[in-house]
Amino acid sequence: MGVVNTWHTQGDSRVCSGCAALEWEERAIGQAFVLGVYGPPLHDGCRCYMTQEYTGGGEIEVVDVAGEVERVLARLGTRDILEAGRG
């Protein structure tokens, strides 16, 4: 499946029946949930949220952000960065 979206509610007495029906429903990226929506909010005041989980299949790209930032800083130097920020 690749990446799965999972619908979550707050799990309290304020959760409406529409949102409660979607609790823990899983859909592939780009696939609509049962009520035809692709994610929260379902309605005004909706407190639901969605999580995403990699379930395998296909490839994902891992980016070393900290390492890339360090390489850019080393290449530009502090003075160049400060001057670019003032521009």
C-alpha cells in the first residue's frame, strides 16, 4: 500500500457520529474516506486529525537535512550567509 492515512478522533463525548464512524479508518494517499472526504475537518469545529504511516512497498527517500545544511554553510561561509540575509 505504501503510505496509509488513518483517521483519528479526540475519543471523547463531543465526537459526532460522523467522525466516530471514521475512527481508525485507513486509506491510501489520494483515496477518499467513506463519507467522500480526504481528511479532516469533516465539519465546522471538527477536532479530528490524521496520521500517516509507511506500510512498505515502493521506495521512500531519506534526506539528511542536518548534513545538507552543514554542507551549505561550509560552502557559503558565515559572512556570505549574513550578507545574504541583509539583502
